[in-house]
Amino acid sequence: MLGVLVVRWRISDLGTGKAPGAGRVAWVAEGKLWVKDLPDGGARALAAGENISRPAWSPTGNWLFFRRGEDLWLVGVDRSEARRVAQGVGEFAWSPAADVFAYTAGAGLERVVEKMGPLTGEFTFGYCGAVAWDELFAYWPGFTDAALIKAAKSTPEAEKFLAKYPWAEIVVDRSGKSAMDFRVDKLEGNDKPGLYLRLQVLVDPDTVAPAGRFLDLNGTVVRREILRRLDEETVFGSRLPYLNPAYGVYLEFPRRWRPRPGYGDVAGIPRSYGGDDGFFLVSAMNGEGWTPEEVARHEASHKLKPYGERPRLEKTAVNGREGYFVFPSPKLGTGAGACFVVRTRGP
């Protein structure tokens, strides 16, 4: 009886790098695992210890699996520290699809088959009797995350959720049944999440079809009339959260406001929402060499005079970052627009 276990080391987890065999070689000598970039790179040791053997490249060529005794280890070519990923390992190999790493024997992960065989007459042992495992098994990890997300997005509940919250976080959960989580959080002070709204859509992993869904309102699970509850938007009261990760901006606005045509979006999130009683617009500029005060004064003196003849600047801070309000001239009245300038966290 030969058990086959699967370690889910996907290419996306291992990053990018040289492809196996494309100018990089690894070998074991003097109790160390060595690597060398061809043609002129110097040899360097990535790991050392007793009974090191069987180095195997990741498909991206920048990680190496290897055996140390009966255990399976992983180390990055960038000299990251080697770490043990499984104990009691027999043979191991990448699947033919090159996105899942499988090994025989061991314990504690996912059993795929109970036994393997019988061997065909075409099977041959490899070099020095090594078993060519890629001739014996292949593993299909199921539908991709993109396919599962697409199936979940096709449901009426997800369509309504994303129409109201296009900035919602989408997370694939394979810990139990395959499920997609669509979630928005209402931030409290210091950017800490407070109230939240989460829609979970279960997807059948065999047919990639939606298999169930529920709404989570701050810990209260709703399984019926989800569309009606989404219309009510009870979790956020009369205001909706706006979260734009591209700009690092969070604010709240009246839930009756809608995206304003003609102002575009960033990463699929509208830059402007508004209604009959107001609007907001989020934008960014290259502020290299400018202070927030200089940007605010430049905005206040715009030739179209959107803030009137005598706008007022007021210094403030948001999350420890210097910022400036541009308030309109008193003559413009309460319906006039205002502006806030703050330095972003990064470029």
C-alpha cells in the first residue's frame, strides 16, 4: 500500500525566477546543497547538514526542495533560510502541470490514493534504480481560484454586493468547502475594522457551480431573502463606507449617492460618488518636491476659482500624516465645495 500525499506549493506562492534548466544548476557535495548560476556565477551553499540529497527545482527556478534524512525541506535561491515542510518523506516530484508538489509516504496532509499499480510493461526504473514517479501519478488540484471567483460572481447576490461595494475584498477559502468571501469593513479609529458585511458563496469543486450562499451581518448569519437584506444595507445605517486601496483612502458617504459618470475609476473602484446634495472626488498627483501645504495653496489658487476669491487653509493630521483643508470663501455659502490634501503612504 503506497500512500501519496500532496503539498500545495503553487507557483504563485513561490514567486518568479529562472525556469528550471535555464542557466542554473544545483548539486550536493561535502554535506552541503550548492547552487550556481550559469555560465559565470560562483557556487554558493544554500543549506548544510547530514544526509542532504535529491535537490528538486520549483517550476520558477528560484526555490529548491531537498531531502535531509527522511524529511522534506525548502530553501530559496536568494539565500533565504531553509525550512522543513514535511517529515517522513519517500520519493517526491512536481505534478506534470507543474503547480503542485507531491510526495510519497509521510504523514499529516491530504491522502489522494490508497495504492498505486499494477505497473505496466512499459514502466522502467530510472537512473540507479530511482523510480520515475511522473510516469506513475499525476495530480489535478481542481479548478483555479479565478474559475471559482468567476462562478461566485455570477450569482445575483454577488452581483448586487459588488455593484454596491466595488472595492469589496474577495478571498478564496479552500479550508473546507470551496467558498468565496466578499467583504467590506467599516473602519474605526486608527484604521481598525469595526462593523462588517460579508457574503459567502459556496462553489461545488466538481462542477464549479454555485452551491449555496449566506450573508453575515456583524456575526448574524442571514440565509433567506439575501437580496432584500442587501437592499436594506442595515449594517451601515444611512451611510456607506468607501475604501480605495489604490489610493489608501477610507471615508463614508450617504448611501443614496451613486458613481458619477465621466470621472473614471481606479482598479475598478469609482473615483467619484454624488447625488443632488453633494459629491466627493478622489484623485492623486505627483507631489515630488512639494509639501502638502504647497499643493493645497496651488489648489486654492486655481484659475477657475472653485473655492472663491478668499479660500482658507487649515492644517491638520490624519493617521500621523500632515494634511491641509482648503475651505471656500464665506461668500460662496454652505453649498460650496472644499478640498483636503494629504501625502500618500507611498508613490
